Amino acid sequence: MNKKLPVCDFCGVVDSDKNPVISGDKANICKMCAKSAYDIICEHEGESEKVDKLPTQVIEQNPNALLKPKELKLILDEYVIGQDRAKKVLSVAVYNHYKRVFSSQQSEDLTELSKSNVLLIGPTGSGKTLLAQTIAKYLDVPLAIADATSLTEAGYVGDDVENVVTRLIQAADGDIKKAEQGIIFIDEIDKIARMSENRSITRDVSGEGVQQALLKIIEGSVVNVPPKGGRKHPGAEAVQLDTTNVLFICGGAFDGLVDIIGKKQGGNKLGFNQEKKTKKEREAILEMVEADDLVKYGLIPELIGRLHMIATLNEIDEETMIHILTEPKNALTKQYKKLFTMDNVTLEFDKDSLVEIAQKAIKRKTGARGLRSIMEDIMLDIMYELPEYSNQTVTITKDIVNKTEKPKIA
């Protein structure tokens, strides 16, 4: 005779592997009800600021759960160091966007909610692309990344703007409904700025023309695209995709924008004895960016009006660079340690070596993106002889980073 499975006295769910029921002397409670009870007690005790330390576990337990902004930010914290302001902006934008998507499917309320697209402004290697990739990964939504520099007006050599939508369909494995709730990240958006505020007499096929072509897609419209990419041809098969519920995140370095904002703030002074602004001063100026500053930079007002939330990312300093090397889940030092472990070798980095690597990356002015190429160069000779170091410990020092000394093996 089959044993009767315990049932939760609170919600009536039957015991299962995904949601086990805990049995007590006089009552039963399931895992989800226990978590809900914990959240209620935390709020009652004034601990509403408290969220799960591991939000990734919440997703594994309930894949359809809509993560709160604080939970989204904690996920971003696991992969992106610093940039708290940008992470908050992105977390709120994504949370509100998917609330809007789900409410339009379930609610009978006629109130229409508009989407809030995001513009990320920050130097190269500051984490713009990584923020978008991480959000898309844990929300399990398709993400298409496009480089604005390759886009041209329809009919000219280069990618049509509609090809961005095609990439989203491909990221969704051809599932149109899933693609219509995805995220499109357009990088290097500043590279399609027109050369001046005045309209050019000649055609600007990769600048202002592309900005105008992006307007209808970002706003939300039904786009006809070839299912496998490429250019549209008369009579060729086409797929329709509505971009109304597609979240657009645009990113760019906007080199020179600080000077434009500075002039507006009264910093337009001439002379040889001008004091160079410190890094903190430049970051403070960039945070004051407004729509008219972006118009002066070369973006058309119609495009800026469709990018509702603007977040600025700071240039990465030495301390942050060291944290990037050691703390995130995908930190380079952790990756190399794992590779060494596969050959039964223990890898260690002393503090001075990490400082030296960080300083080299800052000198290259490529941000965190430059760390991998520096590490690859340092580790090449060691990795070449790695199988011979089995059951030993390799310690990376400052001298090894500067290639003035061979690796210390114990």
C-alpha cells in the first residue's frame, strides 16, 4: 500500500522534490510557505531592506518569479564591481518593464504602461555590456547585442537596422513570442552621432540616418525581417515581430561629453594655466548630463526622447580593478586557479602582483576589458609548462608580472 504524501496545512500543496513539505507534530508546512512566512516576519521587524543573499537560488526554485530590484542588483553585484548607480537604474528599469509586460497579459485594467528604455554612459571597459548580459542571463530572456558602428541606412553597404531584430529572433531560437519580450543592447551608440547640431547637406548614412531608422523600432512597431538575416528582397519570406515589449539598452563612451557639460556649467575659460580636472570632478560633471547635452553631442532629440533612463558609469580605479580581478564569480584569478587545479597545481597571487596588474590595465585605458590580455601575456609561459608542475604551488609575484623573474614553484 502506497504511503500517503504529506500536505501543506497552509496552501494545500502535496510534497514534491521542488517544494518539499516539512512535517511537525501537529502541522505541515511547505518550503514556499516557510519562505513567505520568513519574509513577513522580516518586514514586521523592520527588516524590509533584507533580501536573499543568493538571489540566483530563488530563480532556480521558481524560474517564473519576477525578481525585485534589490534582488536584481544583488545578481549584478556578483558579476559587476562598483557602478552602484547604474545597477540601480538598470534593476528598476528591468523590473518595471517586466511588470508592464506581465500586467498587459493578465490585467483587465485599461491603463497603458509605457516602457522605459535605458542609456548607459561610461568609458570603455566600465561594464556596460556585462550589465546587460548578466541581466538577460538570469532573467532567461533572449538578448541581442548589436554594434551601432556597423549599422547603415537601408540600401547602403552595412547592416540594416532591422538586422538587430533578426539577431533577437535567433537568440530566442526562432520563438517569436519569446523574442517579443527580450532585450536588445545597442553598443557604441555615440559613434552614430552626427558631426554637428546643424543638419548636413550630404547623406549621413551611418550617423543621423541610422538614428532616424532606430526611432520606430525603439518606440515599438511591427517589423518585417528576414528570418535568417541579410537584406530584404521583394517576394522573399519575412517574419513579423512587434518591438513594443522589447527593452532597449543603449551604451556608449561619449568621449568629450564632459567638456560639453562643463561649458554649460560655466567652465568655458581660456588660458594656459587651466587646472586639469580630477577624476572625481569629471565623474561629478558627467552625472549632471541632460538631454540638451546629448543633442549638442550629436544625438537627435527624437532618439533621446525614447531613452528615458540615463545612467552614468565611472572610470575604474586601481582598487576597483583589484576587486574585479578577485571577487566576481567570473573573476580572472578564479578562472586561472580552476585551470591550474585541473592539472593538480595550486595557483596563488600575492597582493603586489594584483596591484601591478591593475596599474597596467589603467595605463592601457581599456578598463576591465584589458585585464584578460594582460593576464594571458603573464601566464603564457607558465601555462606552457603547467603539466610539469603537478602537485606543486605556483605563486605569482610583482616581478613575474613585470617579467623580471621566473615563477616561484614550491
